[in-house]
Amino acid sequence: MANFGGIENQFADKSTAKVWLQSIPYDGTSTWGKGADKGFSAFLDAAENMELYDIETDLEVYREGIYILPEIKEDSSPEAVFETVYQSTKSLLKEDKFLTFFGGEHSISIGVIKAFYEKYPDISILQLDAHADLRPSYLGSTYNHACALHDASLHTNLVQVGIRSMDSVEKPFLKKENCFFAEDMAFDDSWFERSLNKLTGPVYITIDLDVFDPSIMPATGTPEPGGMYWNTVIRYLKKVFETKQVVGFDLVELAPMEENKAPNFLAAKLYYKMLSYKFKSNEK
């Protein structure tokens, strides 16, 4: 497997890299558009064609080291995937690394988040997503992609941004004061500071790429109209990294399209931008 961004091996060494990247290419419970299992390879291909100097932060953050872990291949059942991801993440959290994860569909985040909230009991989970993902179960499993944040809603301070689709069965689990609906965000800029103020303790970020408007991110399983745009998202994430202790993040639901590679590049750029923000904030 190629290094992230085509970086030299000295910056992709497991022992010295400050960032570890875990691929979990599982797409077993997605219910409409398939292809998230192919997202990581498309992401890596795009990253190889990305310039590695970030203008905004004046950093070449790859020099901190980015190591790609062996992918998690388990795909026999949603339950088996959850258990494998959970146990793997618990083990990874024993290391002094900044952990990042790439799906796969959003169900991969359930095990990751559980391991993080067990290590950080006062953690906040920041979810950027088109969908609430709060169903207690769906199609016979509690580990379906539609249930991705249900467990987090019970055990963490969950803050949801960009939501614009949900089912009525999710309403009992929705904390309205912590949920910022896209329809409201479009007409009231106060969501920015209000949502930041809701984030307490260490923060883990989970980003379903369908949080972006499908005009710039059509390559997801369930694109929803009325989404967020690039500059708004990165301006918001920059402030999160500047003001909070971000302990890890994941990106999920990239389902690449053969005829349009721009979404793959967006995902690669977003990942790299978030690392740039993380290590810029560490300089302070």
C-alpha cells in the first residue's frame, strides 16, 4: 500500500509517526448507494495528487509522520465488525499517537467511539452529518449505519451539526439543545458559537461526508440536499481544533464515483486540513 500523499518512508514509519491512520473498509449495512468499502483506496489515490503544503496554517504537516495501519478486514456481520473495531481501538489507545480512522460506512464509528469514551469518560462527540443516526436498531442490528451515534447519545456529550434527515423513532434520543439542524443553520449564524460552547472535555470528531451538500459531495450512499459547504466546514473545524482538545477523528461514507473524482479529493484535503489544524494548535 502506498504512503499517504506519497510521502517518503521516513515520514511514514510506525514508530516515529505521530499520526496513525486506520482503514475500516466495511460497507455491510448501507441501505442505498453502495461503495464505501472502496472509499479508502480512492482517498489515497487522491491524496497522492494533493500538494502537501497547507497555505492557511503554513505547515507541511506530513512531516509529523502519518502511518497507515493494516486495514481491518472483518466483514462477516455488523456485530463482528463492531467487536473487532472496538477491541482494536482499545489497543491503539494505549499508544501515544493521534488516531484517525477512515470508513467504510458510518457503523464503523460505533466501536471506535465506545473505546474512546471508555478512555475519556468526560468526552464530547462532535458529529457532522446529514442524518441523526440515532436509531436504537435497524434491520435487525444495533450496529447498523443508521444507529451509528445511538450508543454515543447514551454515554457521551453528543453534539450534532448539519442534521437534515431523521426518523420519528429517533426523537426520544435527540437532545435538541445539542442538535444544530441545517435548516436553522442556513438562517442563523449563532449556531457556530453555540455549538462550540456545547463541547466540553476532550473532543472526538466523526464526519459523515454527506454533511456536505451533494453539489460538492455526491459520492455518498445517501446524499441529502441542503448541506454544508467547504469553507463553512473548515472554518468551523479550525475553531474546534483551536479551542478544544481534539483526541481523534474519523471520516466515513465516501462511495467513489468513477466519472467524478472531485469528492475523493475533497475527502483527502479535509483529512489533511484537519491534521494541519491539530498540529497548528499544538504549537500554541
